[in-house]
Amino acid sequence: MAAENGVMYQAFEWNQPDDGTTYRDLAARAERLQAQGFTAVWFPPSGKGQAGPADVGYGVYDPYDLGEFDQKGAVRTKYGTKDELLAAVNAVQGHGMDAYLDIVMGHRIGGDATEHVEVVEVDPAYRLNAVGEPYGIQAWSRYSYPGRAGAHSDFVWTHEHFNAFGADANQPDAQGKIFRRADRAFSPEVDGEYGNFEYLMGANVDHSRDDVRDELVRWGNWLLQTTNARGVRLDAVKHIGRSFMTHWLNAVRAADVLH
């Protein structure tokens, strides 16, 4: 016998006001949503974005900051504070629905400092073609999170943890350029649009590195343990190598934090 189909409620949308009330409103509506027949709720990206309280959440700056630290202009995210997020997840799941967190692991935006990186520009229309010779840029690639001061994780992201960038501090007016590290290649395990569609935005996370893979698994375990959410929605999977996605899912399931 086939399982009964569920109905998921999307708790946010791109152009909603950035008034910080989403989590509080969701907690208050949980009982009514369950009565209306919803079986799951899709939560927005939970981390602090580069635009702080105005960021939809996909411009990931600090995924460990769920609205707890004064970073990027505010403590809260667009949707509320960490405590309000936890209360919303608890309310949703307390009324028999599943909470799905939006997991963004492909990029970082809004770095704390620049670093020198040797790169080659690639053709945005066909990313396997280099444009010109390698040269140095100042990439926004260092993420030390001074506002969090090592809480939850002491991992510092540097240029070594990324394989491509979309900005050069030496060319602040340049638009639409993609700078691939001269010593790295894009993953062959991604969508083939534009020749290779690994790069999407910001500083592109290099999932081939063991330290990056380990850190993203640690973060995933921490996030699911902290929130007690029962499920995830994986963002932009066409831009991330499939072997990493398999590795990440297997790892968090093995840790018994994803059910």
C-alpha cells in the first residue's frame, strides 16, 4: 500500500518584509497549520547572511549564527532570533508536523578580509574556457567571524577552502566575472549547463577538500542537534558534486541527527 502523500507549507518567501517576525508568527500558527492538513514546514535558511537582517538567507555569511550574535548589522536574521527559531521548530513538530531546514553549502558571501589568490578568468557562458592568462586578485575569502569569537566552531575559512570567486577588491566595479583558482578545476560531478555549472555566486566552496567536507558535516550535525529538526531541504544541488552530497547525507544519518 502506498504511503499517504504529505503536504508541505513554505514558511517564507523572497520579498517578504525583513521585520524579524517569521519564527514568532510560525510558532503561533502551528496548531492551525496542522488542522489545515499540512504535514511538514519548510523553514528558511537559518544562518546569518551577508546583508544581515535584510538577507533572505541564501547569501550565507555565517551558518553557525542562527540569530545569536551581533554580526552584519544585527543579532537577528531576517526571520528572527535563534531562540525564536528553536521555539518555532518545537511548535511545528509538537503539533505532529516535520520541520525541514534549508541547507546551503555551496558558497559563502561577505568575507571579513581579502586574500591574494592566483586565478584565471573563465567565460561565464562556457566555464570550461579560460579567458586570458592567470593573474592575482584580492578575493573576499577570509571568514574568521570576529562577532562569534569561536563559539560553536573555531573553523576559519580562507582562500584555500574555495575554488572560485565572483569579486576582486582590486576591480570593485567589475560585474559578472568568474575567477577560478589557477591551481584548481571545477568538479566534473555537477550540472553541465554552461559547460560546468559548479560556480553559482560568492566564494565557491571546494567540496573536494577533506577539511571542508569534515567542517560541513560538523555543522550539519550541530545544526540538527541544536534545532531538533527532523528533515532538510538541500539548496542548489545542481552546483555541488554528487559524491559530496552523498557523503554529507550518509554522515548526518550515521550521527542519528537526521530522521
